[in-house]
Amino acid sequence: MSASCSSLTTGQAAVQNLLLAGGYAGLGFLCLSHPFAGTHISLIWAPAGLAFAALLHWGPRLCPGLWLGAFAVNFLADLSAPMAVGIACGNTFFPWLGSRLLHRCGMHCRLDRRQDLLAFLAIAVVATSSLTALNGAGHLWLAGKLPAERWLNGWLYWWLGDAIGTLIVAVPLLTFSWRRDLPALKGWRLLETGVLLSLLLALAFLLFFSERRIALPLTASPLLFLPFLLLSWIAIRAGLGPASLAALLVSVIAAIGTLDGLGGFSLGSPHQNLLMLWSYMATLSVITMVITVLLNELTTSRQHLELAVSGADQGTWEWDLLQDRLQLRLPWQERRRILSLGQLYQLVHPDDRRRLTSALEQHLDAGQPTFYCEFRLRRPLRQWRWIMAKGSLFNRDNRQRPTRMAGMLADITPRKQDEERLRLSASVFAHAREAIMITDADFRILDTNDAFTHLTGYPRQEVLGRHPDSLQPAAESLYTALWPQLKRNGYWRGEIDNRRRDGSRYTEQVTVSVVLSAAGTASHYVAISSDVTQLREQQQALEHLAHYDSLTGLPNRTRLRLLMDQAMADVHRRHRWLAICYLDLDGFKPINDRFGHAAGDRLLVMVAERLRQQLSGRDSLARLGGDEFILLLELDECRGWQPAIERVLQLLCDPFPLAEQRAQLSASIGVVLYPEDGEDADGLIRQADQAMYRAKQAGRNRYCRFDGELERQDRLRRQRQQEVAQSLAEGRFLLHYQPKIELHSGHVIGAEALLRWQQPDGRLLTPPQFLPQIENTPLDIRLGNWVLAEAVGQLRRWQRQGTDFRLSVNISPCQLQDPDFVPYLERLLEGDSGTVAARLELEILETAAISNLEQITAIIHRCHRLGLRIALDDFGTGYSSLTYLKQLPADVLKIDKSFVIDMLDNPEDRAIVQAIIGLARAFEREVVAEGVESVAHGDMLLALGCARGQGFGIARPMAAGAFEHWLQQYRPRPYRRQPAPSPGP
């Protein structure tokens, strides 16, 4: 109720109050139109029922509307305003108080429980109505509307009118629901209810609207009580809501007829008629309520019984002996089955049919008080289940013949299986390989088998009559705890560390079971034991293998996690630090390959022993596998790990004696600190591993502290590599082409292929924006090979179109030094007559060529044999050594644009450009200048002796189609040779 009230808006509440006030006033005027005792007391006060129903449904929010309706009725009935206010307050306050009491009592508005009915009759019908009548009669007496000598009668009539109104109006308003009751009346039930209601109303009109000469014999006949039967029928079939609504209609018909002087209740004096009418209407309503409540209780009890039986995993049965009709609900079925006794026998195991017949005869004929039988019943797929059937005869006919039996069923298959196992155990007692001991109820040994003697060393005759704990005094405390538990639970199972008769120790698996007598008490105990000593040792060995390294005896990765959790909890509790050190041996693989795996294993054992000696009592050491170890160092301060790690490095640098020689090792160690670097054990080990690899990259035989910023950069680098790989697979890379020209003539002599990466938003990224992230990775080689293949394909297409110039392609250092680089070129150029190779130029960085001069020189010679030309890119940014230039067989020198762009204003850059041109001329190399941004750049380069150039001043890099269009529109414009300025001031 509170939830619905709280959800109402102020406007909705106001509308409800106005509707209630109007309904209350309308019903009040209708009831006062037939006054009974004066002009202010009616035969039935229907607004009392409306008030109670509204307050019970929607709560005290409707009190204003209730008071307004009560005030309007009394004020318009010729009462003064103060008197109308007083009566309206009583008509509002007392129903509100009664509704609050009913809510506190937990009454259901559907009145479907006995306590709901009693509470409603006591509080609403009796108490509240009497208080309302007392208030109203008192105000009428004070107003002079009710004489003092008639005050008691007035109060009684008022109370009865309110009580009857509450009874016949509030009940249908509370219990009837169109949404709930009408959908429940389906099919024949709806037709049946309609016919019953029609008969009831017709009978009511006949009884209460007939003239006196007809009403007298009708009232004296049983027809007066036929409405009770019809209302009861409606209550049983349709429920309290429709039945109470029908009682209201009959009561209205009876009241109107009686007030009009018709029907059987108009034959006596007015007071007699009134009492008879009130009694009749009250009886109609109460009977419907009582029948419905009793029916609900019966239905609820049956549902509870079915739930209890179902929850206990049991079934029920009921047998009509006269009709041979057996209703059967088996424990594994939800629905009842109806069959005859003969059909039941078809489902019973043939060996159990005689037992079932005998049990029935003993109960029905021999007078045994309870029927009890255990038999096997066939399930689908011909499965047999043991059933325990129990019941009794509960009905006989006039000739004392049994007519009905009922009872319950239980599936006792598990119990039967247990009994069969016990019988089997008894049959194999003497031949069992397990030790068996049988005691009496006082735990005195009655018997043992030969396996018991073999297991314990005690002969049978020596233990008979003794208590088991007297055989193993060391286990006395165990037996003291075992026997009480055995008495409580009926069994005990576990392992016992015991001693034999000769004092040797062993572990036995013991199962002790209680054997019950026919009376259900413990008569014997059976203990079955087996020697599990070897199994326990194997289990311990397996657990050791699962948690410790079999070679070094150190904790393995699984055990390490437990050690880390424990160490992290300890340092957290003590507010200390924990260093997780990931150690990888340097140079172990060559030693392992040289001396053999056996020697390598011995070396790992010696390493583990040295590391173990270095640890304090709070530290831990584990081997992850191979030549990798983890050290857990508990520290008092954050920087305390460095001295310990330096000692470890020094300790491992000492030679190891191995195969009459001495092996030299070192280690790379990565270090992370808990809790500074994280709180996840797996994450800390991963970070220590990353730090260890950085130590290896830094030169080995050293340690490296984990750096979160470096890790972030590595993560971004890996992310960029994934994006490049995905884009390469999706075809989002393309080549742009920038032309090269002869400066003195302006003619196009070639182009440089430049890589571009197209983003999803249409932007193009240049190589400096992504190539650094993939340097020296396999992806660097893949992308470079794609560029080569794309450039060669484009060069072939241009040659077929008649465009003949040189195309240069940039080669990364990683791609150039790849063993498959030259073979890949050979495959690309295979089938050409040499025209493509003659027009293909490879640009390599000067710094890359000088870093590995001998290898790069060999690769350049192989490229020359293929007909390719080699250009040194960004010349002047590296060493620019004359020795290197002499040894490198490059064909072209490309002046870096950083010198060319600023040479107009910077004499030093201009001098560098002039020097490079001089070197190229001296070594007979071609020279090409990058960064020709303007006409002035081209004029000065021409003056300095550089004949070829490229740059934004000539044209920006373009896609292939745009480049071809530019070639068609291009008109050569020669640059003019200007006098070269002086290189210095």
C-alpha cells in the first residue's frame, strides 16, 4: 500500500479524494433516502464499507476525501455545521484507526485466512462500527435530533447499519478484482457461475419482492435458505470476490423489498423485520467468507502436504478397493498415475509379487495395523528400483468391508544397495586383502581376518576381547575422539599413523561402520584397513615434484607463487620492502653445448648452491626453468637490494670447476620492488623479466631496475608495430614520387619513391612518424620489401608507357643487412632484360654503410652485378671520411637537405655543400642535392657545381597518378648559374 501511495502525484491524490468524497456522499444520500430511525439513521450505511475499503487499499491519504464526503452528507441532512463536522470526524477517525489496527495485525485484503476474517469482523464490523455509532448518536442527541429515551435504540440501529454496510460493501470491494477473478472463470466455470448467479438473483426477487400473501408461504418454506446454498456454491467455484458481490446484490434486493413492505421480512413488526433482515444479510456475507476461508485453508494444507512429500523425495498412493482404482504418484514422477491392482502387479518384479500380496492380506484380513512392504518396481528402460510402501486402511462400508487405503512411497534403492554391499562384505570377510576388525557395542574385538594379522603383526587370538586402542597406545587420543564421532554419525573414514606389533610405523586407510541391530541400536562395529604407506610416500613425492625443481631441489614456479604471496603479506604487515630479482645466466648455453647436458645440469646445481648460501633466513630462491632463477629478498629499506645483488653478481663470476676445467659464468638480473612497482605477483615477475632483458641488452653481467616509463615506451612501440603490420595487410601503405631534375636544363631525370601511411581519417603519415618504431624488426624488412616490389612494379608500368628515367628507393639498414635481401632483389628482377635494373637506384644511409663497411661493400658489389646503382643518402650527416668514401663503391652522393636549405644565409652550410661537391668530383661520383626549396637554391647549387637536385621548390611528392599528370604539364625551366659567393666572410 505504501509503495502505491508514494508513487501518486499530488494531482492524482486530489482526484482520488474528490472521487471518494463524491462516492461517499452519493451512497450516503441513497441510504438516507430510506431512513429507519428518524431522518439520520439508515437501515444499511453503505458508506462505512466504502470508507474501510478505501483506507485499507490506499491508506490515510484518502482521509480528506472521506471527511469531505461525510461532512457533505450530514450537513445537507439538516444538521448544523458543527454537528456535521463532529460526525464527519468520527466517521473518518474511527475507520482510519480500524484500518491501522488491521494493518498492524497483518491482515490480507483478500481475506483468505482465518485470522484475517476474525480480525475484520472484530475490528471493522464490531469495534469500529460501534465507536462510529456512539459518536453519531451522541451528536444527534446533543443536537436534539434524537430524544434521550431513544438514544440507546438509535445507537444500536446506527451500529447495526454501519456493521451491515461494512460487511456487505467492504468485503466485495476488498476481494473482487476484474483482472484476477474474471480470467479465472474460464469455460464451463464461467457458465456455471453465471447460471448460479442468475438463479440466486431470481430467487432473491421472488423472496423479497413478492406480495405478502405469496411471501408468507415462501418464507416458511426451505426456499428462504436456498440462497445460502447457491452462495456457498459460488464461493467454492469462483472465490470470495464474486461470492461477496453476489451477497451484496441479494442484500440490496432484500433491503429494498423490506423497506417497500414486500417479501417475507415485512410480515411482522418493524423491529422484528429489521432484526430478521439484518440477521439474514449478515448470515449471507459471513457464510460466504467462512466457506471461502475454510476452502483456502484446506487447499493450502493440501499444497503444503504435497510440497512436504515432494521435498522429502517421496510419493503417495490411494487405493479404492471397490472400484479397483489405484492413484499412484511415484517419487520420481510429478503426475499421478491411475491404474488397477493388476496393472500395478505388471510393474512389480516377479520375485516380489508374492511378498506384496502377503503384506496386503496381513493388513486387510489378519488385522495388522499398518501395511508395509518392500518390493522392486520397473521404471522406463527396464530399470528396477526398490520401493518401500507404507500405509493403512482408513474406510470401511456398512458391512465392514475395506473400501479405501492410502499411504506413502519411498525410493529405498540406495539403502538396498548399501545392505547388499554389507552382505557382500560379510561373505568375503575371510578372503579380503584388507584388514577387517569386528567389535561389539562396547568396542571389544570379536574377530579379525588374516589380512589384519599381516598388517598389524598381532595374531587373532591375541587381540580377541581387547580394546583397539590397547594395541596402539600412541593412537589412544585418536581413538578417544574417533569413537564418539562414530556413535553420532554411524561411520568414520580417515587415515591413521600407527605402529605394528614390532614397533615399525605405517599409515593405514581406515573405514569404520556401525552395524545396527533389529532394534536400531549399534550392535557391532566393522573397521576395514589397508596399508597406504607407499601411497602416502608417493603422494608426498608427487607433491614435492609439483612444487620443487627436481634438479636443484629449489622451489619451482608453482611454489614460487605461494612464496611470493606469503612474503608480500609479511612485508606488508611489517611495513618493509620485498625485492623480486629475475636472474638469467650469461653464457650458459655455450657451456652446455660444449660440455654436454649432464655437465650443464651439474653447473646449475652448483649455481643454485652458491645462490642458496647467499640467502638469509628471510629470503627465498626459486628456479623457473632452464638457467633462470628468482630471488626474493626481504629488505629493511628501499635501496637495500643493491649490495645483495652486487654480491650475487660477484659470486657467480668466480669460476666453476667442470670436467677438469673451469667454466666462467655471469648473470643478468632484473629487479622490481614490492609494493613500489605493483602489487600483483604475476605482474611483478613479468616486470622483473623485462628489466633482466634490459640488463642483457646493456652488456650483461649487470643488474637493471625496472623502469615504468621505459615499459610504457616499449608498450607504445609494440602497439605501433601492430598497427603497421595490420595496415600493411590491409593495403593502407602507398608510394609518392618526387621528381629529380637537371638544374642547367630543367629536364626530369628521375624520381625518388617515398613511403606514405594512410590513416583511417585520410591523413598521410611520413616515414619519420612511424619507421623509428619498427627499426631492426622483421616488420622493418617486410615493409621495405613491399616498398621495393611496389617501386619495381611502378617502374615497369612507366617503361611500358614510354617514360624512361631513373627511380630511387630508400633501403633501411636492417633490410640491407638481411641475408635474403639480394636474393629477394634477384627474384624481383627475374625475367627482365636489364632495363628495370638499369633504371633502379638504391639509396642507403651513410651511417648504415660505415657501421659495417666490409659487409655493406660486399652487398653493393652484388647489387652492381645485377645492374643497380647505389646512392649514399644524407651524405655529410655521418663520418664523411675520405677513407670510407674511397672504400665504398657508391655511385651517387646525396647532399642532406639540412645543409642545402640554410646555405643561402649560412656560410658554413654553404662551405659544407661545396666540400661535398668537391669530394664527389674528386672521387668521380655523381652528386644530387636535396632540399631545393626555391629558384635561389637551384641557382646557387648550379654555381657550386651540383648539376642535379630535388625539393619542394621543384615539386612535392605525389601519388603515381598525380605524378604522371605533373609530367604532362611540366615545362622545363633551366636554372641560371650565378657566381658562387665566397665561403667565408
